[in-house]
Amino acid sequence: MAYGGLAGLAAFGFVSAQGLYPPVEGGINVEDITAFYQNRTGDRDGGVSFHPAGSSKGFVCKYPFLDPAEWEGCNTISSRHCWLRQKKARSDGKRLGFDIRTDYEKAAPVGVTRRYTLDVVENIISPDGVPKETLLFNGQYPGPKIEACWGDEISVTVTNFLSDMGTQIHWHGIRQLFTNDMDGVAVVQCPIARGGSFTYTFRATQYGTAWYHSHYSLQYAEGLEAPLVIYGPSSANYDISVHEPLLMTDWVHNSAFDEYENEKDPIVRGAIADNILLNGKGRISSVNTASTTARDIRTYSVTRFAPGKRHRLRVINGAAGTAFVFSIDGHKLTVIANDFVAVEPYVTDSLIVNIGQRYDIIVQGLDNPIVSGNYWIRTQPADGCNRFRTGTFNSQASPPVMPFDVRTGVIHYETDTSVNNVLPLDSPSTHSRSFYDCADLTLQRSLKPVVPWTVEKPVNSLATSTFYLAHQKSNDTSLGQLGNYAHWMLRLDPNTEAKTGRQMHSPFWIDFSNPTLLNLTGAPRDPNYNVIRYSSRDRNGFIYMVMDGALLPTTTDADVNNTFSMPPTAHPFHWHGSDVVIIGQDKVPFDPLTTPLTWRFDNPPRRDTVTAPAGGYVAVAFKPDNPGVWLAHCHIAWHASAGLALQMIVQDDKDHIYRTIGQEAIDNLKEGCRAWKKGLTSPNFPPIWEKDDSGV
């Protein structure tokens, strides 16, 4: 296949909303990108290039296979929906190009390779004034922002400098189409050995806001996380794209590995945070004062605005156990994307952002800001999805319980009269939200993807893909001394197990030295691997799954036999390997006979991280078109460590999966496992940290 020239690569082509950009006959589709990158020997010079809004100084999007005499970048203040297009129309009056309506699962431009290096190190930092020994990327918190352009290849070499642990890095939201080996989680690779390196290489076939973090036990709660931005078109125009994403996190002052003891404790049963940070900054404060230590805005995360201008912000929840309500005093928020999915613009006062979720928003700058030029950014912990040592936030209590101040950042207007260092006025929040429930169904149902999906019939049994969000009532003695505590688990209904013979009622617990991808026959026999096999390759079909927070109507306490409980807790669930559509989501219990009658199949909300409401359920569907071993798990770090996860083998056929990934990739993973196993007994390092959790 020829890649140089208009017919060969112009475009992978697509059809825009106006029907202006038809597909190119013989053009490259997404599957062909794999062959393209494998056969490429280096980046070409020349081509179309431009500086995308919000990127670092000197950063340039490059499309070397597009002739600049024929093609141009088109993402301007008045045409943010456009990305690349032909300069002149064809003889039929139409032009080829890529824009917000391009189906990114079928088409993407071909960019260049972006190379980064990350060192995983130990260091002491004091993000809120309390010193803590942490794990960091390149010695900083958050880690360095990784940026790329739509269609680029991203290559990141990670070196592990930790003394007593391995590490694995996950690229949260990146679909890893046909690169299952690069997902950075224990089901596909052994940890990176101490003193060793691993290069993750994958394609940015989607665009928007993501983040990357360690997926090795609780390392990301210790500081191993950072933003990842893929520049591309948007569903609404803006003037300024703010350079730094807003990363909201909770923070524990002791080690996250020590804090996990509270998750295991049968009385406490739940890890507890100490504070909240915004872009790695926080304060020890009370609810009635801005801070006991802050004197001006320089101790806060500051985002600079220009009066009257439209600003694009990227909001990320990278917490370990807290959902946030994000708002800006005196400003409306226009949502243009959730996770990696562009949506039709939706205006709101505030956003519920659960763990792992991201929102791209546009905020209209005020024409006449107050004299100081400063307004509070608030990150309010959501009801039912937070737990802090000074108390639990509860907006519905009388009076509301607010253990400490939630004003964590400042919007600062650059004007002739603004005063740089004056704190914003101590005014109450100006948004109209009267409750802070972390399962905001109204918002989620209002978000309509720009690129539509119509959900077709399921190709799997719903009964054996309906999983209880359960917690063991007694200690699990099957996992050895370190696992001898009561775990969270995704399990099948006992009656379903009896009827179908399918068994799944154990917490997730993986052997770091035995990743499923390298042992597709043997590893799934371990009941704690929680493997679900989906063999269908029907591209017109969908896998349906239900995460259920209450017993089915036909199941009684006697059926449960006092073996597990269903705590009324909301869980943010993240799917690896695919976006999922939310066909159903409610706070009432799931009934397999009546509930599916209410589901939505015509372009439902779509994202990669979804909230299962407390006592209710969420039903999702995804296309079984990405072969490999993929994790689905609660993104409360403490719950994932306690076993609330499963893995799916999609297009379940070893030869087919290995052919898709490539033998070189499999050999690379095997070499990594040899290094990991050899390093376990190396005299050059202290004893390895003893694993006491699921591993993810």
C-alpha cells in the first residue's frame, strides 16, 4: 500500500456533519495504521504543521504525509470543529479533511512519533505543608504533562528507580487499539524490574484529555500520576486554551500502603484521606477561612483568564477515593467533552467528576471582573463519595457538614486594575446546585456524543455478565496470610451460578509473575483472576455488562447464605480497551425482566469511566473489536486493591490475539517477565515489598 500522496493517505477520510468530507477510496483505515507504523523507518520531513492552542512553547503538530500545497491546519478561533482539510475543493465541490464529526474509530490522520522519558523515583515533598515520602515521575508532582496531536504515535520509556517495588504505567483513556501489550497493567505485563526500563508505544487515535498513572497496587495514590493531552478539534469555539489541565486529587499524609490497613480493618473498613489538592497544591485549612497559612493566591493553583474571552479548561479527577463537584464562582461551564468523547455543548453551573473521569469545558470570561480580578475554584467532595480524617462531607445534613475549605484554586484576570496577590472575596459559591450526590444522573443523561453510536443486539448472555458489587463478610483464608481479610469483589448471583454452571465469586488477586496475556490457557483457571471470555468477533454486535449494587429480585438472603453483603456505595468503574455506552443507569435496583425495557440504544452517553450508583446499577455496552485481555475495575484505588475488578478476554482466541499484537510484542513482554523474576532475588536490592492486595 502506498502512503505518500493524496489517494494513499489523504485521509483515512470521513464524513462531516455537513457531508462535506466524503471518504477517500482506497484510503487508510484505523486497522491499517498498525501496518503503517510497523513498516515505517522514521518520521518524514515537511508536511503540514501548526501550533495547537494550549500546547507548550515550541510544540507543533506535524502531518508529514500531507502535502502543504494541498492541505492545511484549520483549527482557528472561529473553526475549532475543524482540524485538517484540503485547501481547494475537488471537482465535485467537496473537500477532504478531519473534523469533530470524524468517526475516530474508523479514521485518524497520521502524525509523528512523540518520545518521552519518565523516571520513577522516591522523594519527599510537602504539597500542603506536611512533608511526605512519595513516589514521583521525574521528581515532580503531578508528573510532567505528556502532549501529542491526534494521530501521533506516543513512545514513553519508563525507568524504575524504586528500591523495593516494581512498577507499571497505565495510559488512562487511551484505547490501545491492537496494542493490548502496552496497557500497563498486571494482566498484560510483569512489573518493570527494579533498575529496569520498558518503552510503551501506542497510537493516539482519539483526542482530548486523559491522564497516566501507575497501575501497580497503590502507587498512584503515592504520587505517580500526571495529565496526558491529545490535541484535536472541539465541538464549540474558544479563544484561549489554558495550558495546564486542572488535576484534582485527594491526599494522605502517611503512606498509601500504610493507609490501606484501614481498608482491611473490619471496624474502620475504609481508607481515609487527609486533604485535597489542585495541581499538587493544598493547604491545611478550615471551612470558614481560606487557609491558616495562605496569605495570597500564590499558595493556590492559579489559572489566568482574559476578560471577555472564551477559555478552554481540562478537568481531571485523579483522586484515590474522592469524587468532586467542580465549580468556579461567578462563571458558567460549557461541557464539550467527557473523557475522550466530544459532546454537543451543554451549559451547567457545576460538574460532578468521579475518579478517573475528565471533562473539557469552555468558560466565558467576564467582561468586567471585580477589582481584585480573582475568583475561587471549588472542588467540593461529593456526598457518599468521600472520607476524610476530619470528617465526611455531607451537603444534605442539617447543617451541612464541611470538614474543611474546598476553595482550592483561583481564576485570576489579567487587567489594569487587578491585584495579583489578593485572595478572592470570601463569598459563598454562586452555583445553583443544591445537592452533591456523586452519581449525577441528570448531567450524564444530558451529554450527547457528537459522533453517534447506535447500540445493536448483545452477543453475550446478560445473566452471566451481571456482577454484584459485593463485599465478603468474613476473611478470605484462600489468599495466604497477606490476603487474609474481607475483600471487595465482583461476583455472579448465586442462583445464576447454579443455573449456568459459571462460577465467579472471588476477589481479584493476580500473581505479578503470571500475566494473563502470556498465559491465556493456564492463568484463567485461577478463580481469583476473575476472567470473563468474550469470543465474538461480530462487529455489529455489542457486549452488555451490568454492575449491580443490589440483589436481584429473585435472590434472597438465604441464597446469599451470609457470605457477602452489598454496601450502599457508589463505584466509579473504568473499562480498559474501549469506550462504553451507558445504556442504563439508575439509583433503583436492577430487575433483569423490566429494567432493560427502559434502556437507551440511540446514541446514549459514552465514556471510559462510569459511576455505578449506590444501591442501583449501571448497564454498559461496548464493541468487541479490540482483541486482548482488558481490565474493568472500580477506580477507588482502595477498592481495586481490595479486589473489585475483573478481566475480559475479548475475541478469545490465543492465536488471533497474538497475531493482532505481533510476536515481537509478545517476546518483549516475556523478556520483561524474565527480568522481573530475576530481580526478585537480586542481591543488589533490598527485599521486594510483600504484595498484600490485588496488584491493580
